[in-house]
Amino acid sequence: MPAQNSTDVVDLLLAQHGQIKNTLELVRTSTGSEKQRFFDELVRLLAVHESAEEEVVHPASRRHSVADEIVDSRLHEEEEAKHVLAQLADMGVGHAEFDTKFREFAEKVVEHAELEEKEEFGQLITQASPEERMRLASVVRFAEALAPTRPHPGVGESATANLLVGPPLAVFDRIRDAIRDWRRQSGDA
């Protein structure tokens, strides 16, 4: 992988999509505590990735000639995914219906990623300069550092909403993550 400061935003997002797809498969094929661990990782990956896309990538896509209907469709899909991911988390990996609901969810996540790659990323490659794409990658990484680590469906799908409530939610999420991890390590889970 190239040095962080020379990474193109499209390369960064494609790598993240690959990581998300791999983690979806790990959740699908794992059992027990390993399945839970991979699911927790997936929740974190998706929450952080989608927040950064909503704050940075989709607005950049609009500026670079991607039709509003396309961006609005991706935002709507992301909002729906937040709701389903929250339901799956509440349900728990041991629930009898988890695998069926998760399989449907995973298919939609992959379809969503492929639509972004086809409809948005190509426009960014052709319309944004290499320097701008590198700057966007830096901004995406910064947004991810401040993003919540779990879905918050009630927040909305706008960049403004994420910027206003994302950082406080991220702090609470990271505290909850640390407590959860500590409990698992100490056998209190």
C-alpha cells in the first residue's frame, strides 16, 4: 500500500470496500465468539467508513458532476444499512434469525459498494485532480478518526448532521468499545 500521504481517495475507498467484503464473509462463515468478534469489527468498519463517505466523499461527488439522484440513492442506502446493522447488533449473532437477516444485509452492502465504485468513484477519477484526490484521502482519514464506531440511525444521513453529532458520539462509542473489550478480556462478558 502506498504511503498515507500519497494515497488517492479512490484507492483508499476501494481498499476499505475490500476489507468490508472480507469481514462480511468472515462473519458469515464464523461461529461463536469468533463470529461476534468479526461482527463487532464489521460494525466499526461500516460505521466509520459510511460516516466519512457521508461527510467527505458524497459532497465531493456532487461537486464533480455526479447526479444528485445517484448520491441521494447512496445516502438512502447507507441510512437503511444503519437501521439494519443496529437491528442485527440488538439481535445478536446467536439469534436464530441472525444468519438469514445478515445474509440479506451483506448482499445489500456489496451491491451498495459496487454502485459507489461504478457511479461515483469513476467520476472522481476523471473529474478531480490527483492532488485533490490525495487531499480527499487525508480528509477521509481525519473524518474516520472522529467518526462514531457504531451505527446511529436517528442521526440522519447528511454531512452536517454527522459533523455536529459525530464527534461526541464517537467519544461515547470508543468508551463503550473499550469497556466491552476490557470485559471480554477479563472474562466478564
